[in-house]
Amino acid sequence: MNQATVKERRTLTGRIVSDKMQKTVTVLVERRVKHAVIGKILTRTQKYHAHVEGDEAKTGDVVMIEECAPISKTKAWRVIQILEKGRAI
């Protein structure tokens, strides 16, 4: 397959808020949008379940996730990179 036919996958950056499941983390993605009428900047959040191999990703880490084929009922994203480690409390 040549490079021109490979489709670019959607990627998002967010913070891990839960790592209690096996091989799955919950990633909170925040985006800032401007209200159509008022003009105020609002923060919109969305949670995604993402697949992760091993135990390298922990709660508080900032990660990059990419869209993939559905792995389970609620999981269609995969962690591709840990951008920043969360500090231990």
C-alpha cells in the first residue's frame, strides 16, 4: 500500500482519570469553545475509554490517544504516547 492511500487517524490529548480496569484507562479530553450567542469561552469535556498494554499509564498522566477499530462495546481508542507523567501524591 502506498503512502497516499493511508488514512490519517484522529488523535486527541487528554488526562487519565481512571486506571482501575485491566488494559483500559479512562481519558478526560477538554476542549475550549466559544458560545455562539454570548461569546463566552466554555470548557467542554468528554471521557473516552482507551486501550493500553501493560501498566505504564497511570492516573494523572497526560496521554495522546488515537482512534482505532472497536475493541469492545465502549472502547475504540488506543493510547499511543505518554506525553507527561502525573506527579505522585
